[in-house]
Amino acid sequence: MNFLLLQALTGLAAASSLFLVSAGLTVIFGVTRVVNFAHGSLYLLGAYIGWSILTRLPTDPGWFVLGILLAGAATALLGLVLETTLLRRIYRAPELLQLLATFGVVLMVQDIALKIWGAQDLALPRPRWLRASVILLGERFPQFDLALIAIGPLVLLLLWLLFTRTRWGTLVRAATQDRDMVAALGVDQRMLFTSVFALGAALAGIGGALALPDGSANLQMDLSIITDAFVVVVVGGLGSLPGAFLASLLIGLLQAFGIVLIPGATSILVFAVMAVVLVLRPHGLLGRAQPVSRAEAPPSVVRAAPASLRWAGVAALALAIAAPLVVGPFALSVLTEMAVAVLFAASLHFMMGPGGMPSFGHAAWFGIGAYTAALAAKSLALPMPAGMLLAPIVAGTVALLFGWFVVRLSGVYLAMLTLAFAQIVWAVAFQSTGLTGGDNGVLGVWPAAWAADPRVFYWLALAVCLGATLALRRVLGSPFGYALRATRDSPLRAAAIGLDDGAIRLAAFAVAGACAGLSGGIAAYSKGSVFPSFIAIGHSVDALLMVLLGGVGTLAGPVIGALAYTGLYDALLLATDLWRFALGAIIVVLVLAFPDGIAGTAQRLWLRGREA
């Protein structure tokens, strides 16, 4: 009984902390419809700013509360700057483009925090009152955690009063339901959105500062918290504060009991719960269907490339084939990485562009393919061709099975369900040390003797990746490709002419998974090892960045985006210590200057010139 009580209280304390961050994300999305990946960065800044303030104030409880509020106010000001300088320009952009821009902000904030506060973890000195505890059923429990338990419901009550008992709250709720009608009534939406974003940023900053007594400020806080916050917001229902509170309780208690009862599967349980909730309730526990995206769908017509572009492609291919004859080993390894990235990005584009199915967990299929090839070589002693053949078969089969659940959803909910599965796969790979080696990975996965020469392996990788990418392009120009775009653009009309929406989307999902698995298999032999990082969230985000940078509405977009992103990443990594800041700034500039992506903008200009 004592154990159950203490673990329940621990879970409630964690739930309150998580609710503070999730409430800010929920409020922002409810009004602005922005998928704000940078919300984790505001949490990180709140922790660092809170540390800087609290270490300079007296240690009395009153000063501690003041320091927490000051950290929240400072973060609100930073959120105000972020909203007015960047987000205000992309409110009408597609959700994934917003994700791309805010991820650029994440990269920039990481380097800014590194330069200001350094790489070391910053722990807050804990005075006696912070170390005090109370006796509950004969067991000690921290007083600070009891205070955290009270803060969550208190914040929920204050937000409820703010949104239901004030004119500002009435306008916010109206904007959540119908922004165009609010604008027609003469309400200044820009000021309304800015104030909402500042409130959400303040909640994130307070959450970060309150995390200091039980932890420390560090550079990994942003991505870890944003994953949990997204889970809470999606499980509770996008835009629903009561839903976020209920989901926070569910996740907090699950983690508290899971880490003791089944410590090896806690992360799996959290994402498994999210998957089950989304399958049973596609809009979350208390959520409702979201409005249709403001952005127009990418063009349904597959246009033939102009002769000049075809000849440019032939010239680029000739240069790629001849490159091993003139470049050194490092450049050759980068070119091999680019070939793998092209197929990886093309596989995501296949389901995300023509299929209209965004994914936050596409690295799952890449990782499954990589581990399949690695285990085929190490455990089964199969030759390299067999491993490369098994990689897409296994990845495609798993994608087919999982896709049966995914294709029923759409938008952010679909993307988050793919993230849930990717995190489950990552946890299995990380914790199954007997099979996958855990964090040590699978080592010694080398190419066959006939492909041991880096040049030969590069030509092999180029042929396989380019051939698979062209095959995907061929499929998109076939009747299946047009049927896929029809189910994306007008599901009702597609059903009226006899197209099976679910079967077509499921087939596209499986094909995309198989091609991503093939790219993972090639990467395994290229790098000679496979690690859980192949499946990490960051790798899925890399694929999204490639597709969005190139342009989701064009067939050449993923190819150009993969080459640009991979080359830019490697160049900045060698050129400057501030490569994250530089890469993030470039991503933000590209989003603002080329919202259709590099290839999409080039196509638009070419069509405009031809019409003129």
C-alpha cells in the first residue's frame, strides 16, 4: 500500500510538470494551428534562465517563487519575439512547413544556449527547504513534489477562468472555432495570436524552471520534453486543455509505475498507449476533428520534365558516376551517404506528397531494414545480396501490418501514430541487447569481398538507390499513382468511382516502408554497423527536412532536397563550430523565401516564364 501511494504521488508530480509544458503547446495550437517544434526550446530556455536567476537570488521560498515567475516572463518575451519575427509569416503555411521552420529554431537555440551557458549540466543548489520531506504512511515524500502536484490543477483552474471568464478568453475560444469570423468582427488577430503565444511560452518557461530542483538544465531537454508533450497533446486531443490534463495524468502515472514494475519497457508502454488511443479514438480522448488544412494540396498532375531539366539530370548522373575516379575517400563516403539519403527522402515523399500521409517516424522502416541486413550478415551469415534483398521485404511487411492502423487517420494524428511506432521500434532496438547489441549496436557489417572497394560499393549504392527512386517515380506516373492522388485530393469522389481508399493508401504506405528499408540496408553495409540512432526521432526529422526543402509538390523535390540537406550538413559541420545555428538559420530563410521548396519554386518560376 505504501509503495502504491508513493508511486502514485510521484506520477502525479511528474504529470503536473508535464501538463505545464503541454498546456502551453495546447493553447498555442488551439488558436494558431501551429505545430510548434520550438516549444521544447522555450522549455530549455526557461530552465537555463531560471538557473541564472535563482542562483543569484536569496534561497528563501518567496524568492524562489519570484525567480520562477521571472523565468516565465523572460520566456514569454522570447516567445513574443519568435512569434512576431517568424511564426506570424507562416500561419497560413502547411503544418509540416511550420514544423520545418520551428525545427530550424530548435537548432539555433541549441547553439545559442551552448555559447551562453556551456555544454555542462547546470544543477540548482538546493537549500534545506527544498530538501524537506513529509511522512506519509511511514515513508518520506519530498515537499516540493507535493507542491508540484498542487500546481497542475491550479494552472488548469486559472486557465479555465482565463478562457471562460474574461473577454480575451472569449475571443481566444472564438478564434479556436472560427478565425475568419473573428477577423470579420474587427478583432486584431495578430495581437490575439501574439498574446496566446506569449502565454504558451510562459507556461513552457515556468515548466523548465520548475524542473531544476529535481534535475538540471542541459542541452538535451528540448527534444526529450517536446516528444512527451506531443504525446500528451495528441492523446488528450489537439487543442483540448482538459484532454491535455487527463493525458498528463495517464502518462505520468504510467511512467511512475512502469519504471518500477517493468523498467525495460516504460518508453514502449507510453507510445503503445498513444497508439491504442489513436486507433480507438482517432482525435484523442477529448479532441474533435480539426479543420481542413489551409494550404492547397500539391498539384495532382504529373508534368513531364522539360528537355533542359532532363539533360541537366543526365549531366548530374554522369558526374556522379565519374566522381569516384577523381575524389578522395571522405568525399566518396559523403557521396554514398547522399545516394542513401535520396532513396530515403524519395520513399517518404511517395507517401507524404502524392499520398497525403505525413510521417514523424519514417526512420522506423530505415532502421528495420538496416537491422535486418546487419543481423542477416552477423547472425545468419548470409551474403550481402541476400541481406539487401531481405531489408526491403521485412521493412515492407512490417509497414503493411502497421499501416492497417495508420491509414485510418490523417494529418497530425497520422504523423504522431507513426512516431509512436518508431519510438517503440527504437526502444526494442535499444533494450534488446541480446539481439541488437543495444546501445553498442551491431558491428562488423561489411560488404562482400567483390564490393569491398569503396568505389565499387558507391557505384552499387548509386545504382540501387537511383533505380529504386526512378521506380517510385514510374509508379507515380502509373494509374496507381493517379489513384493515390485522387484519394488524397477528393476521397468522396474517389470512392464514388470505385477506388478503395484504404487499400490504395495501405499499398503506398507499404511501398514507402520497403524503399526506406532498402536504403537502411545499404546504409548498414556502407557504415559497417547499425545503431539505435538509425531509428531515432532526429533521423525521421532529417527525412522530413529533405522532402520539405526540396518541395513536397514536385517529383524532383526529394532528390534535390536530399542532396542539398546532406551536402549542407556536412559542409557546415566542417566549416564552423556553430553548424547547428547556421543550419537552422538557413532552414528558416529557405522556408520564408521558398515556401514551395527549392524544386517547387524552380518549377513555379519555369511555368510562369513559359506562360509569359
